Amino acid sequence: MSKRMIVGVAIPAFLAALAVSVVLRINRRDDIPCVKVQRTTFVRTVQADGYLKAAAAATIGAPTQLQGPTKIAWLAPDGSVVHKGEVVVRFDPSDMQKNLTDGRTLRARAESRIAGKKAEAMGTNHNLHRDAAIAGNELEYARQFQNTDQLLFSRNQVIESEVDEKLATHRKENADAVVKIRDKLFSADLGLLEIERRQADLITQLAETGLHSLDVTAPNDGVFVLDRDWRGNVTRTGDIEWPGEPIAQIPIVDEMEAEVFVIEADAGGLAVGRTATVTIEAHPEKIYKALVKKVDKLARPRVRLVPVQYFTATLRLELTDKVLMKPGQRVLATIVLDKRTNCIAIPRAALFEKDGKMVVYRRNGMHFDSIAITIGAMALGRVVIEKGLYDGDMIALRDPTRPLMEKTSPIKIGTQPASQIDGKGPKTP
């Protein structure tokens, strides 16, 4: 056999042997970092910031005794320490004083008109009763001296006498009717004037009550905190307030809560009853246990014109430290969204995608087998495996089917809740 023929046969054989060696080398990589699968406790948490607030607070509002909008003349400074019985809000007395003066003026006018009407009624009644008495005398005289004897008087005299009697009778009846009508009219007029006097008394009474309620005092010791509207503005001196409208609060600091804000994207699993830990920003060395007491149903922007949505959660503290805790202090909270014991959790670096499925590479001697798995809950850097792996398995932290220097795109599962990956749909608080 010629030398050229030998070389022609040897080169293909060498290349074939080299290809087989490369294939075997892929599944026998001894330089692949691995991790041992072990059952452990999986905890998924979320960080949130917020502030302290009192669990209960006394509301300070415009007095309900006021009969209309009233201007604020003075306010205690926002955040000032106040004591029970101390004046915290004072309203402008100008309107109340005017109402008091008007009420007293109306009462004096009504009393004057009542006195005048009574004097008028007395004079008119006297004249009417006098007329009625005269009419009665005329009737009695007409009856007493009536010319009824036709033997003594002419027919004309008899007729005139009868006419005089009838006329006297009608005068007497008319005089009596006028007296009764005048009495009713005077009674009605006096009733209307009495209503005016009672209205004046009511205006005076309300003004006096309002003047005594213009100073609003603190119902308990605490910190005076002005209410804020949706723009963050507080009530100021000179503002007009309606009766009963809230102005400020005095928190009762015997029991404190934390109100924190959780980004909507990280709020999967946030619900009432979840455990949490809270630290005060000014005292990070102290850690307080807490429970989620309330979660808002809808996420809302925390800052105007910033589209990021937050869920507001209220945390009930296990202990209230009256020395360190003050309303309005900033806090940092760690809320446990998911906690599982005796489960298999692996690093996210050990999770790969192959043919549209999530897989891991399990070591089998000197080889690595591709194993399809079912993903459960996820946390930062950790993934719970529901099916596919067992305690004690060794899995690769890098894809053993790819060259060491080849760049691969990371699997983007961190932005999706675990519920979306395992097919159960999104979880909302």
C-alpha cells in the first residue's frame, strides 16, 4: 500500500475518533461546578418602607355647634406636643358675635312690637266693647218702648217701632261679632310676633353656644398632627371649615402600627396574617415582630406623576416601645410572603431552558442527564422544585452541553411570580 493511501485512510479515522471523543467529553465534564440537592426551609420575603402611626387617634374637627362655615383664627403647630384640655384650634368669633347682636336686636324688636300690639288690642277692644254695650242699650230701649198697641199708635208708628227693634238687634249682633273677630286677629298677630321672638331667642342661644365652642381643646395628651389632603396640603389659619369637618388628629401612642408600601410587582402572596419584622430607621439595632393587619385591595401610585404602583399594608406590632417609637418615624419592614419547610430549593443558576421546558442537569457518574422539572415558588436566587429532583441529587450550576467560553442568555424567570410559571395564574393580595 502506498504512503499516500495510508495517509488518506488514517486522517478520516482520526477525525472520527476525535468526534467521538468530543461527544463523550461533553457528558463527562469533570470541570462543571455542581451542588448537592438537599431538603431545606424556603423563605420568600419582600422589603418595604413606610412610617409609624398610632393604632387609634382622637379626631379634632370643627365643632358641630357651629351653624355654618367658620374661619380658623389659630392652630397649634403641626407636630407639637399637647396636653389634655389645652386649646389646639381657635375659630374666629366675628360671625358668632354678629349673630348674637342680631339675635338680641331681633328679640328687642319683637318684644316692642308685642307690647305695641297688646296696647293696640286693649284700645280697640275697649272701643268695640263700648259699641257693643251701646248697641245692647239701644236694643233694650227699643224693646222697652216699642209701639205695638195699635189702639194707641198709628200703623206707621207701629211699623217704625218694629224696624227700630230689628235695627238695634242687628247692631248688637254685629258689635258682638266684631269683638270676636278682633280678638282672633289680635291673637294671631300676637302669635306671629311670639314666633319672631322665639326665633330671635334661638339665634341668640346658638350664637352664645357657638361662642363657647370656638375654642377646641385636646381630649388627651399626645402629638398634634394636622390632616393632609391628597395633595399633601394641611389646614392653615384662615381656612373655612364646616361643622364636624376633621382638621387634625392626636394619636394615642399606647399602641403603634407601621404603614408600609410594597411594590405591586413584588406583592404576590401579600395577605393578612403574614409575619414580618420591623426596624425603625433611627434605631436599626432594634427589631420588632409584627403581623400584617390590613392590605389595600388596589395598588396606587405613591408619588404623583410617578407610575409605579404600591400596595399599602398595615402591620400590627407585637410590642410598642413608647420611648423609641413616635408617630411619623420612618421604618423598614421585611414581610414573609411564603415559607415552606422540608422542600427542595435549588439556586437559579442550576435552572436551564431546553426545547421550551425548564430542565436541570443531574450528574450520573461522569455524565450529566437532562431532567425536566416542575417549578414552584421563587425567591431571590432560589427556586422551589415541585417535581423532578430528589434529596441527594447532584446538579450542574452551568450548562454542561455548551463550551465553557460560550455566552448564554440568562433565563428570565425572576420577573414572573411563581404562580405564572407553574400555570396557576397570578396571585394578588
